[in-house]
Amino acid sequence: MGRKRFSELNKNKNRVLRFATSALLVSLLASCIYCVLYSEKVSRGLEENILRLHVIANSDSQEDQDLKTDVKNAVLEYMSSKLEGSNDVNETKKIIEANIENIKELVCETIKARKKNYQVEISTGKFPFPAKTYGDISLPAGNYHALKIKIGKGEGSNWWCVLFPPLCFVDITHGTVPDSVKEELRDKLTEEEYSIITSAGSEKDIPVKIRFKIVEFFRDSRVKFSGLISKLFNTSN
């Protein structure tokens, strides 16, 4: 009688453990799904409303890095007046497309002034970016609209900035983005998106920082996965 009672108790214990384990797995799965959906929602809004500039140096030699800086400065100086009245990301795209040949000519002239003979590739579209901080604004990893300038072999360190809203054209040497630019960001993004990118680096807002890390983790994972798939397909072709 004692053994039978012990056996029944043991079976009941196992059932409870299996139920608890299943409930925990379901809860973890639901949490993962929520995090993925949340990061997709936030990142999609950021990716669709932000346009970036991406300059890639020929190499990491000091000469090529200095040339990259010259190219960046020349492009920003030229585009500053062109984009001054742009009110949204689509208008900025159109202005860039209308000036793409002029930008390429300007880049080539800048390269020749340095007595180099590098080829230049300029393209627009969506490209993967890692997480990046501009002053007190942080952007998670993701596929953003960008003007991409590749100098020569394009094997050197990259340089990034944001053309719209115009973070490229403001002084953030003191670690803060002007309120006027933040207001542009606030106008183009949801409160959730704006709160995440402007508070992600602040220890005072731990919940926002945690949400940013969730977005950053899942988006960064997707960027790496997309790059791996791309490489596999390119290799197979």
C-alpha cells in the first residue's frame, strides 16, 4: 500500500513538473515572439524615416583615411544647401537622386586633388548598418536608406552620419544634438521610436534602455543573418 501511494505521488510530481516546464517554455516563446515583433515595429519606423550617408575608404592607411574625410566634407558642404529645405525623407531621396552625378563628379575631383586615381562607386538604396550613436541620439542596427560612396577597393574604415533628419550638418562635439534637430525627429517618428533613440544612452531611463537593447539585439541579429544568406547566395552564383 505504501509503495502504491509513493508511486502515485511520484507520478503526480512528474505531471506537475512537466506542466510547469511546458508553461515556462510557452512563456519564453511568447516573450521571444513579442520581442521580435516589437523590434520589427520600432526598427521599421526608424528605417523608413531616416536617411544616412555612408563613406567607405579605399584602405586604412592614413592617406586613404584623410581622403575619406575630404570626400565626406566635400559632399556635406555641397549637400548642405541642397537639403536645407527638405521636409521629409522622400524629398531628401529625390534631391539626392537629382544630384547624384554632381556628387560623383565632386568626389572624383576631391580624389584627384589628393593625386589619387581611385574608382568611385555611388549608390542609393537600403543597406545594413550596425548600432551607432550620434551625440545623445542612438540608432539600433538595421537596414537604412542611405547614400553610399565607395572609394577604390572600399576596404578601409567606414564613416556614417544621418542626412535626414540633418544630423550630418550640426555640431555634436559636446555630445548633444540641437533641440531643433530633435524636434524634426519627433515630428517624423512615433513617441516610442523617438523615446528609444533619445533616451537609450541614459542611465536615468532604465526601461527605455532595456527596450533599446531588445531592438538592437534582434535587429543586429537579423542584419548578420541577412549578410550570411547574401554571402551564401553570392557564393553559389
